Amino acid sequence: MLAYLIRRLTYGVGVVFGVLFFLFVLFFTVTSPDDVARKALGERVTPAVVEQWKINHGYDLPLFPAPGAWQENMLFEHYRRMLTFDFGRSDADDTPIADRIRSGMMPSLTLTLPLFVLSLLTAIPLALLVAFFRETYIDRLGVVISVLAMSVSILLYIIGAQYLVGRLLHWFPISGFDSDPQLIVRFLALPLLVGVLAGLGGDVRFYRTVFLEESNTDYVRTARAKGCGEGRIMVRHVFRNSLIPLLTRVILAIPFLFMGSLLLESFFGIPGLGAITVDAIQGNDFSVLRTMVYIGSLLFVFGQIITDLSYGLVDPRVRLE
């Protein structure tokens, strides 16, 4: 197992280095430092102001290494900063990016963690119920509703919930955030409701497919032949032996909880990492956007490794070699 872990970590490091090089090409060769400076300062600034801004942000160095000066270039600084988590300052307002990430992480987690748990507690039992009544009208109705729910854009869920629950019924505020424990539930109730409903159709359909595949295996038919009840079969046999595909979907989603939800945070005024990313896209803040993409790639690689290791914990037949 140790050799497998070392090999996976080596692959992960290679992927991260490749992502960093792709980011460098995308942000510094396709878009030149002069373009970045003028997007941050405006098109009417003088060349002297542009040059000073580039010096302040480290954009005045040559792009690639020169003979005898392999450290004095933007490629080396790009790798050094990203790998040491020295993200520098924002191109838009010159604030430290690390401070913005720290301030936005907790609002994102207060939204994504409950949303993650509620989605699992809702989708998996519903999928088990639909799979239990397979090839009946309940199963067909569940599939139709799931497909319809998947076909509706999350924007429609957001706008409809804000209008119905916030405007007409006045149950919850439609925007804003307060970390006070007595108020935070009121601000998170509506985005949590929207997030669960928007993802419920796809989750139920995926879990139902997994459960139905396990329901047709030989050991399930043997359990039925021995007189085991259908409910016990679904819980003790089908669900338990479906944990590997479930873990693949669940554990891969866990690292991205730290990144927040782009649309939910943006529309509901939650100052999390998702909102920071949206603001960076709208404001052409390339340094923040580059940092968020890099963090997302790190979390994805980490999630892949944790997913592979978890297979051996839930299924003794899996050998990590």
C-alpha cells in the first residue's frame, strides 16, 4: 500500500506541475502583463503608471528563464509562489489574497457542509425507495421527476425560491450573511433549500442506477432464494455493496466544499470563496482567479488519492498495489 501511495502522490505532483504550467501560459502568454495592468488600472493610464504597477506586482520580469539567470523570470516566480502558498496581492484592490481566502473559507463551509450532508440524507433514502419499487409506477414516477428536476437550471430554482419564499411568504431573507449563531440559520435556510432541490434529481437518478445494478447480482438473487426480506436485502446487501461507486461520487465532492458554491454564494450574498471567484471573473482579477484555479486542482488531486485509499476500507477485496 505504501508503494501505491507513493506512486499516486508522484502522479499527483506531476498533475499539479502541469496545471501550474497551463495557468502560466493562459494568464501570462495569452494575456500579456501589460493587458493585465491596463485591465486593473484602466485603459487611459500613462505608460509610466503601468510600468510601476507591473513592478509592484512582479510582472516586470521576463517570462522565461534566460541563460545564467534562471531565477529572475516570471515562470520561476509563478512556481515558487504557488508551491509555497505565497499568493501575493490582488490585481484589483491590492489586498493580500491569502487574507481573502481565509476570510471566505468559513462562510463557504457554513453553506457547503450542511448542503452536502442534507443532500446525502435526502437523495440516498429516496434512491433506495425508488429502487425498492423497481419496475413499478413509483419507480417510473421517480425517474420522470428526477429527469425533470435535472432539466431545470439552478438559476430558475434560485429566482423562484427568492420570489416565492422571500418576496411573497417573507419566511427568510433572500440575500445577506451573518455569522451570529442566532441569525445564521435564517440566512442559510433558503440557499440550502435551493441547493438540495437543484441537485436532488441528478443524485437520485445516479444512486438509483447504482442500486439497481447491485439488485441484479448473483448474491442478491441468492439472498432472495433463501427467503431474506426485500427491505433487508436493500439495506444489508445492495446498499452496503454499492459503497464503492457511492464513495467515488461523495469523497470527490468533499475537497470542493472548501471552494464554495459559485452561484449560490453570488445570488444570496454569501461572502465565501465562490463569491470571491465570481468577483474575480467579473473584475478581471487574474491573480485571484489563478490562485482559486490552483487551489481547486490541489483539492481535486487530494480527493482522487483519498478516494482510491477509501476503496480498501469499504471492500476487503480491493488490493492497492
